[in-house]
Amino acid sequence: MPAVKVADVVIPEILGPYIQQYTQEKSRLVQSGIMVNSEYMNEMLTGGGQSFTIPSYHDLDSSDVSGKENISTDDISDIQEVTAASGDAFPRNDAVPKKISTGIESFVRMSRNQVYSATNLAGQLSGDDPMEAIGNRFGAYWVRRQQAAVIASIKGVFADNDAAPTGGDTHVAGDLTNNISAGGTFTDGVTNFSAGAFIDTTVTMGDSMEELGAIIVHSIVYSGMQKNNLINFVEHSNGLVRIPKFLNRTVIVDDSVPRTGNVFESWLFGAGALQFGSALDPKAVETSREALAGAGGGQDMLHSRVIWGIHPTGHAYIQSSVPGGGPSNTNLSTAANWSRRYTERKMIRVARLITTEYA
């Protein structure tokens, strides 16, 4: 009698692209506009290499110090002349063209995988195929792991920002953060999350404050926001999901946002604060079997592999020796592995509010 194998239940050529598409479509970070797909990063990851540069142009200087405009005139009496005595030229009063400045950002390849297994006996006893269930859930698994990698990356960006700038860094220490935590001492209406504290945090962006359109909070902070009637819900277009909003900003709840005791971080993001790239691993999904496992009962295994690049806009990943498969989440959260390359605060579309909650 022919036996049904895991390869018959899970078709790798179909499941691999499905998982990649699912990860993009279901990510709250993508849906909110925080993270945007980068065709440039996709293209780079499709080829070889581990570390990649992203050349970028800085904004035009509009300050009154060095970027102010010229005042037009029709006076051309200052046409250059050469003195007969010395041959020296008088300076002209022509407008001097300015240059646009450039910067180099960078990201790294992240090659990650996971493998799940089930014994034949388990399937026989349950009356179902656990491997099919595993295959159906891999997409959701990678959505959660992608969000964990993003959280780790932003931890690293904030840790870098907390420190004094070194090397190629161009930031003012702490200019991304509004800290009202008072060292962990709770004072209701003073140290906890509020609309006023949120607005003060957006003002770190100056007149670009409205660009911060989403916020990630811990569930403890979220519960406080609900108790204070700071949350309203907007129904998704499919009618099946209600999206929490705060001051018209999308709210994402994630308990991996940093917390130390009753001190919590809440992160604000603007559209395109992060760029994301991916490539399909040549063996994105693979099946294998170990016939001798389980005292000969047999064991099936399902392997899933992803290739990602996560890039906080305006930054460079500078780890001196990146592991072959790319950085771990611990590496991503390390301050020394990040360098801010955008001088102007407004170009960094992230901000952090640190509060002390009654928890």
C-alpha cells in the first residue's frame, strides 16, 4: 500500500513563495506603513554578498546660517576686470552654486531558518497530520520573528542614540527620546503615558511631528491607554479586524518592546522609518525523513528558510565581524553595531517615550 509522505502533503515549490508573501501581507509593520518594501534591497539580496551599501542624498540645507537663498539683483556692474598692474582679478558677485551632500547607509543579509518535526506515531495517534499543520503555520511564525528582528534593530538604534556620537555618527545624544519616567518612581498623571506626553514626544521631530503615524506599545501601557479612554477603533476594510488608533495613529501592541520593572518604552514611527528587503532561498522549504527515529517508527522534518534585510532609514549597520548567517537579534540590539548617518533629526522618523506605569 503506498504511504503518504510529508513531501506529498507539503509541496516545497508552492509553500516557499507562499510563506514569503504571507510574511509581507500579514505584518502589522508593513500594514501600518512603518516598514516599506525596498526593491533595491530585494535586488541586492538576490545576488551574492553579505553587507550592502545604500547611497543616499541628504536634504537641501534651508537654514539661515548656510542654506539661505540669494537675493536677486539686476546690478551687473561687478563684471570681472583684470588690473593692468598686477593681473589680479576682482571677485565677481555671482551666485555660488551649492552642492547636495551625500551619505552612505548600509544593511546586512540575514539568513535564518527553522525546522519542525513530527513522528509517524504522533500522526497515527492523533488521527491527523501534524506536518500539514506545521506547514500552514510557518507564515505566521515568520511574521512574529520578523517583528522580533525589527524590535531588536530599533533597540540598537536607540541605544546608539543614547550614547555620545563616535566615528561616523552625526547625532545629538538622546535627541530621539522623551523620558518622563522619573527613575521608575510612579506619579499618576506625571510619569505615565498620556496624550500630553505623546505630543511632547512627537515634538522632538519639530514641525515634522505629524509624520509620526504609528506607535508600538507594551500591553501594560496599552491597557492604561484603554482605561483612560485614549483608544478608539477603526474597522478594517475586510470588516473582520478592528484597528486600534490613538490620536489617529495606528497602535501596535508588542510585549517585546523594552521594559525594566515598571519603566516602559513606547516607540513612535513615521512612514518609511524602516526599509525591508527579502529574497527567496533556493531551498526555502525542504522536507527530510529519518527512518530510524522513534525506534524505527520514523520521523518527518520540515525546514523553512528566509533571507531578510532590515534597514532603519538613516542608519548604517557597522558590526565589525558579521557572522556568516547574519546578525542575531542580540547583535541587532547592540549600540556599537549602529551608526546614524542623517544629521538632521527630522529625517529620522522614530521617537521614543519612556514612562513609569502603575504595574
